[in-house]
Amino acid sequence: MKKLILVRHAKSDWPEETDDFDRPLADKGLEEAMQMSRFMKNNNVAIDYFISSPAVRALNTCKIFNQDYHISIVTNERLYNPSESNFESVIYDLDDRHESVALFSHNNGISNFANSISQDIFHFPTCGVAGFEIDCNSWSEFDGAKKETIVLL
């Protein structure tokens, strides 16, 4: 059994003359990321690997979560402005040693992907989280595996 946690980046700011990729987190975003990561850690949401979009707002959200989790972080460009197939390609590349993985990404891609693998209807708010149990032993079995929603925050 594998677990997949999807996290939309926290509330961002858009200062003048800042490219989309370089947008920082707003003060509200910093606070909501700290609250969400503490809440998840305090409620024993186990995660053993983080993969983030390299965009500043997503990566900083991931780094804030890592203040509570203290695990490896990697970035993957496929999680910036992603399509559903981008998420799948990241998942298929996962090492099977990772049992519970969190992907930090952006809307609308993250909502579309969650809706493609679940009967539930998702529209991620900033710093929204959805978790799924994937009935498989290898990430390569993701597509055909049964998926059950376990966390909606």
C-alpha cells in the first residue's frame, strides 16, 4: 500500500515586475503553510519524501512543511504548470522504497489530477491537501490500482 499526498502551494503574492515562476509566498501563505504542516505532523500524517515544483511559491511551501518533517526534498519541473500526465510521469519515476510521497504543485493542474483519480470533487484552496491510499506495492502499478481518499484538508 502506497500513500500519495497532494499539496497546493500556500497563498502567494505577485509583486510588480515579478515573473510567475518567481512569485513569493504572501505573509498569509507563510502562516497557512506552517499551520497545515504542523496539523498534518501532529495528526500523524506520515510522509517520507517530498517532490516540489521548482517555482518559488511551491518550493517555499514545501520547505516550510519540511521544518516539521525533516526529509528529502527534490524538485521536478513537471510539477510547474502541470497537466494530469505530468503528475503521472512523476509518480511512475518514484523509487518503490518511498511509501508515502507528497507532491507540491499548482492549480488548476493539481485539482484536475485529483479529480482524475478520485470520485470526490476537488478544488484545492491555497495550501489545500488531499491524500490517497494506493492499493499497490510499486508506483509503476499506480494507473490500475484502487485509490481511496484518506485526507481532505
